Amino acid sequence: MANRMEIQRRTFLRGAGGVALSLPLLECMANNADSETPKRFLALYVGHGFALHGDWRWYPSLIDGQMEFGKSMEAFNPLAKRISVVQGLEHPQCVSAGGHSTADSFLTGSNPAAAVKSPSLDQIAAMTHGLKTRYPSLVLGNEGGLGGEGRSNTLSYNQFGRGIPSTNNLRGLYDAMFNSDPALQKEQHRRLSRDQRRVDCVLESYREMKRQLGRDDSQKLEHYMHALRDVEKDIERLERWMDRPKPHVNTDGLALDATVQDPATFIRTMYSLIYLAFKTDSTRYATYMLQSMNSSAWDNVPIQMGLGATHHLLAHNAAAGAAQSVPLGKYDKFQGDLLAEFVQKLADTPEPGGSMLDNTIVMYGSSNSQTHVNTDYPLMLVGGENLGLKHGAFHQLNDNTPPLSNLYLTLLNALDVPATRFSDSSSTFSQILK
């Protein structure tokens, strides 16, 4: 009996492994025939925090009641009336979490060590409206993959609280969304057919095994099978979209072979792909991890820029005061300038009721106020005025601050997700509503 069970276990895992290997092909793709004006959301994250002192301070100053950004974020001054900055919110479950671990919970509110974890904000929205587009969401990250638990390379977590691998494959993203080459289309058909056969193989093995397992094991297996059925639904959805023509886009300026060796070009191209995905309604929800809390080639980018240390070390040094904040502030400016360029592109693209920015919420921030301090998250919201958001204010919260999940619940409702609660929320965050 033991040998028989072991053989079946190996068979089951072999089938399941085939499906798992195909998952990255299913994550990041889209096109919609709906006539409604899309309501979109993009979350952007930088680990370790920002410079918070002196002329390079990430937060704005208030001049005659108006926000004015300093050197690191000066590119946002022309957009100040379309921005809300929030200081003082955090995830209470994560305050005492490990100093490197809160990227995992940035969009979920769950402690990374918790047995039960919430899905991320973007995935809740995608579960509600994602079938309207070719791809429910884009999960992006400069480093790509999952990272380790507590050192995530992704911001997105599915309905079971499990991480969704991020992609940093620029050409793969472009091909999935816009490349209509017949040979590529044929290969995608072949892969989908193969994936469906693998799912069928796993389901057949599952039915045989379930008859022989104890109750606890059966419950664990059932949990896994729910996730597998979601994969099957994704395959079926992609098959339905496969015969619909992909949108034609202008490829000028897309450097699809860019790498970390030219970080500005890489990030600019990723922003361009997000813009094109939104413009063609290929997806309405995206997350993009610009900087994780891991040691990687991206952590070394400030050294490439002549700033003298890794991003991690710059953030450590910046806690000492204004003079020590300058190198980190210069890196913040590098990220801020590229983001402002993208946001301005949204603002310059006409859509019903105004511009693409009016119909898109862009959230930018970190889960550290300074390195390893998991309180007072620096957060910026841009756009989304047609979704009911009001801007032009710097919200500095002090005592008795609500959980960050209150803000996330508010954003979900603005995206027409009929949620009454998100993670540990207690109410909505009315300060940003008209």
C-alpha cells in the first residue's frame, strides 16, 4: 500500500509540476470589447523607504496651504493638485514583523508569518472585474519571480494568500499582449492545449488519490485543487481570447532587450508596456515592484549611478540626518522622474470625462518609513478623479491612526468592487473622497 501511494504521489506531483511550470505564461496578458470607460489601478513599491530629511525629503512641504515637493520629487510639482500624499498609515499586523519582510504584506495587510493571509488589493479587484479583459492583471517586478517568504519580489497575492510570481521579461510581456506573429500564435495555442492536458492528468490523479487519503490530507488536497481549478479557468479564458486579434500598438521607444545595466531604459520600457496595456484595455490592474528588500543587481543600481553604496545601505545611512540623506534622495529622484514622466503621459491621453489619469489610480510608496521601520508608510496617490478621489492635500496622521487597510477598502470601492471589508479594515478613508 505504501509503495502504491508513493507511486501515485509521484504521478500526481509530476502532473501538478507541469501545470506549475506553465503558470508564468498565464500571468501577464489582455483586450476588451466593453464600451464602458475602464477604471484602473496601478501599485508601485520601493523597499527600504525614502529620504525623509532636508532638501531631498520625499514628503512635500506646505507653502500657503499648497504642496510643494523638494529636490527628490520636484518632477511632481506640476501635478500637485492631482496628488494626495499620506503620512502615518501602516498595517498594524506588520509593525513588529521582520525588518525586510513587509513588502510581502504591502498590498495585503497580513503579517508574513500568519497562517491565513489576505489576497492583495489588485487581485481582489481582478477577481471582480478581471474577466472583462484578456488578462485580469499584470504582476511585474524589476527582479522578477517570487523571492523568498519575508523577502518578496512580488506585490500580488492570490485568493489563498499565495504569491503570484512577477515578471521582468519585457519582450515576453510585449509578445503576450501585442505580438500577432502567426508562428507565435500557433505556439501559444500549442502550449494552452498542452496545459489543458496536464490539468486533466492532475484531476484524474486527484480523484483516485482522494479516495485513499485521510480527512486532513483530503482537506489540504482540496485546497490545492481549488487553485488548480483557477488555473484551468485561466486556460479556458485564454483559449476564448486566443482567436481575437491582439491590439496593434506603436512600438517606438520600446527597448524590449533592456536590462538592469541600463536601469532607466528598462523602467521606462516597463512603464510604456503598462501604458499600452491600459490604453488598449488589455488589463485594468497592475502591480510593479521597483525595488525589493533583497540583495540583487537592482540593489546595486545606486552604485552604477555613482551614489557610493547599495540602495539598502543608502537607506540605512539616510536615517542619520539631512546630509546623509542626499545620496538616497538622488536615487529617489531617479525613480520619481521616471514615474512622473509616466503619470504625465496618462494625463496627456484623452479619454471620456477627461484623461486616462482621471480614470486611473496610481499608488506609489513603501512599507518602511526608514530602513526596517514598519510604521508611517510614505504613500502617494495620483489620479482617479473620475473614480471619486479628491487631491491636492498632504494628510499627516498622528495619534489614533486607522489601519492602512481602510485606505485600501476605499480604493476598492472606487474601483467598483463591492467590498465591505479588506483585511483588518475598520471603515473607509473618507479624507481622499469628494
